[in-house]
Amino acid sequence: MKTTKWEREEARRKELERLKEEEKEREARLEKQHELERQLRKARRDVFSEDRVIAEQAEKDIKRLSRHIHKFRGSISHFQAGAIDEVLSEIKVKCKERDFSGIEKLCGKLRLEYIRLKECLTLYNNK
């Protein structure tokens, strides 16, 4: 069956419309992909930025803790509290190693030793 010129042109026009629609869909998918990539890059920057801030804060906290340990050791030296001095030395080492969980455990031990010293001083004072 022969097609007329008008039918052939109509078929070409429909094919062009279909191709234009496919192109629009492809562009929309590409734009969506680019947007997702931008969001991913931003999220990655935010995460690394947050990690950097946390690391900087931890560094400041370590330095501050080291200064406090030094002062505390000086103050406690008058009481001949060897157990406390030993724990403070261990904490100082953990600060240099950046061992936060070790520092936390030793702080618990330091509290106990401080309570013992306080009880001994209270007993001594009440004699």
C-alpha cells in the first residue's frame, strides 16, 4: 500500500515529536543526576568540615586537660598522694596518645582516688 506525501510527513512529524520528548526526558534525568551529585558533594564537604571542627575541638580540649593536670599535680603534691599522682601521669600519657576512651576511664579512677584522699583528710582533720 502506498503512503501519501501527507502521511509520510505526518509520520516524520510524530517521530520528531517523539525524539524531542525523549531528549527532554534525557535532559531531565541528567539534570536530576547533576543535582544529586551536587548534593552529594555538599554533604561530603559538610561531613569533612564537621569532622575537622570536632578534631580541632578535641585538640583544644586535650591541651586544656593537660594544663589542668599539671596544675592539679602541683596542688596535690603537698598531700603525698602517690595514687592520684600516678593516675594523673597516666592521663597525661593518654593525652599525648590522643586516647580519649583511656582518658575517660582514668578520670573515673581519678575520682575514686580523690574521694579516698578526701576521706583520709576528713578523718585526719577530725582527730
